[in-house]
Amino acid sequence: MTVRRAIGLMSGTSMDGVDVALLETDGETIHAFGPTGYRAYSAAERSVLAQAMAEAPALTRRDDRPGVLATAEDLVTAAHAEAVQAFMDHNGLSSPDIDVIGFHGQTVLHRPQARLTVQLGDGAGLAAATGIPVVYDFRAADVAAGGQGAPLVPVFHAALARWAGLSAPVAFLNIGGVANVTFINADGSLVAFDTGPGNALLDDWMRTRTGAAMDADGATAAAGAPDEALLSWLLAHPWFDAPPPKSLDRNWFSPGVAAHLGAPDGAATLAHFTVRAIARAVDASGGPPPACWIVCGGGAHNPELMRLLRERLQARVIAADAARLTGDFIEAQAFAYLAVRSLDGLPITWPGTTGAPAPLAGGVLAVPPL
């Protein structure tokens, strides 16, 4: 297997900016972690992306870009090109030093039941802007084949577990806008799915109720009490009883369900919703409860979420950084890893991770113009 140097790019459902990470890998083994970087979206850029998110549900074809969606795609591509250039300048790198870029793009619509998933971002445009081959559109092949198209990171979680010497069974929990989990079983098999809302509901609640971008340190949720009746009603949603693999659109649930509550009690209710949905995932995994959970994504920085997870899961729950992993950049690293796998035609999704009918390769390659 050829070891390649890859840059991975990730802009998640929180729409806060672009994560950048360098990885050396042959698509199976992690050979070296490189530096990381970040390019924040401005308030104006986030406003355009929010408008695109609001208009995307009207789409019926994944390649259509009516109205603000075209503007948003140009914005996403330009921001990612700027992120790559700044990253390379800061680290003394040039285009010939990088074999491939893994470009996830910005998800604005995810409806796998309709075989429709839309990630904004022009892979050919990014390749032209950077002078580096780009693999993009990672989810489309899986969704077209009847899979959920998410989560995509489980195969990288397995590589991280090998690198960190973690004993299976172990779980990797990513709490981004939506939360997802990978269960790595003792036999090496993978079971992965979205568990439910992650930070998105709590972030949206804080913006509308307090004007803050997030519940810093979980302080607002910690000061409140959950509405148990509302939690019971939320967790009775049929999505939670559906067997995995399954995935969730960011906007399936609304913070408006807690509109009758004050800011602390609403935050507490939404934080408990995230955690209890994660706990329910253990029963759906089909295997023994893992003794250790590795938490990454923005939720790993929320002490109240971490406390609630330890309380509910009755297991060792640690932030990825405590396992010598760069928790804030795992998804960016993953798309570097997936890009290399794509170049070699290796699978990136499996029946146990997305419900695909068979192990499937994915991604589209764009090369810079001569």
C-alpha cells in the first residue's frame, strides 16, 4: 500500500468554520499525524449558510443550486481554498508536498430515505484553486445504493483505536451538531449510527434565548432541571426505536419544543435529551456495553454533557485528547484518511455502518487543470 500525505477538510453542522488536518496514511494504517488548522466563518458567511440550510429542504435533485444555494456553494469552496492555502503557508508546505485533499463540503440537506443528500462545495473548483487533487462527494454513492450515507468516520475510528492501543469493545462518540457513535466490537466488526441530536439543539436554544453561540462550559444546563415529561415525549419519537444503521438530519428536532421553559431548564432538558438518546444507542448496538467511550467533537468540551454521560452510561468516558488524540480534528483527519482510501478503491461504508448493501467505495476525484 502506498503511503500518502493528505489534507482533510471538515465543515460540520455547527457551521462555525473549516477544520484542516494533515495525515500520512496508506488508507489502512495511520503512519503519522501532521499539524492542524482552522478557518472560522464570519458572521456574514454563517448567515448565508443558514439561509442555504433554510432553502435546501425544497430541493428534489442533489445537483440543483437555486437561489442562495449557488452563492453558498461558492462561499464554501472559496473558504476551503483559503483554509488550505493559509494552512500550507503556516506550515511551510506547497502543493507538490500534498498528494490529495479530502473535501467533505457543507451538508445542507440529508434525506437518505429519499436517496437525497446535499453537500455544498465544488471539488473541481477547489482542485483548481489549490493545485492539488481533491476527493469530494463522499456520501452520494452510498445513498444512491440505499445506504444512509452516514456516519462515514467509523473506519477511521477503527484505525485510531489500533494506533492508540485501545482494547475492544470500545465506542467512539462524536458530539457535533448531530451525535453519532461507532461501536468497535471484540472481533473488529463495526456498528455505527447517528444517536440523535448533539449540540445543535442546545446551541440553537442558547442563541434564541440568550444570544450566546453555545452553552459555555455547560453552565446554563447545569443550573437548570430537565423537564421529564418533555423528555419522555421526545424519546418516544419513532426514530429512536428504528434499528440501526440510521442517520438524522440536523433539523429533524427543534429547540422550540422547550419554548415553555426558562433558559436554564430548557438547556438542561436539551442536554439530557442528547445524553439519553446516546445511552439508548447501547441497546441498539447488539453487542456488550463498551467499558470505554472516547468522546470527540464540540460536546467533549462541555463539562455538563460529559458529567451526564458518565452518570448515564456507567462507564469510563474520556475526551479524545486524554487518549492522545486530537479530538477537535478527528473528522478532518478522517476525510484525509477516506480520500486515500478512495484513491485506492477501498470501501468507506459497510452494511453495519450505513446499511449499504455491501462494502462500498466512495468519493469523486477532481484533478487540477494542466
